[in-house]
Amino acid sequence: MDDKMLMEDLLNNTKGICDLYLHGTIESGTANVNQAFSKALNDSLCMQDAIYKKMSEKGWYPAEQAPQQQIDKVKQKFAAQQ
């Protein structure tokens, strides 16, 4: 397994963990449990962000800039729905 595949695996696993912690936070029945899940979620989101940034620096997670016209079109669509 090369470094890129390892990082992709780490990123995917971290995203899955974030999803689990999000649901734990939403569904928690007490303040203590909510706080524990919320902290774990925040820590995991920070980890996910760090992994993404490292992958992006290496060119392993390319992202395209959306054209301004497309952004404006989406804004208008959602503004009209309000």
C-alpha cells in the first residue's frame, strides 16, 4: 500500500468516525454524554481537516474551483426558496 492509498484510507475512516460521533451527539440523552460525543466529533473533524490538507498539498485530493456564474445560480435558486 503506497502513501496515497494509506492517506485515502485514513481520510475515509475518519469521515466514517465523524458520522458516528455526529449521530452520537444528536442522539445523546444526557449532557455528559452529549459533551463527550461533541468533543470526540470536534477532535475527529480537526483530524479529518489535517488529513485533507496534507493530501491536497501533495496533489492527492484535487479540487476544482466552481465558476462564479454557477455559484451565483445556486445562490439565486436557494434565495428564491426562502
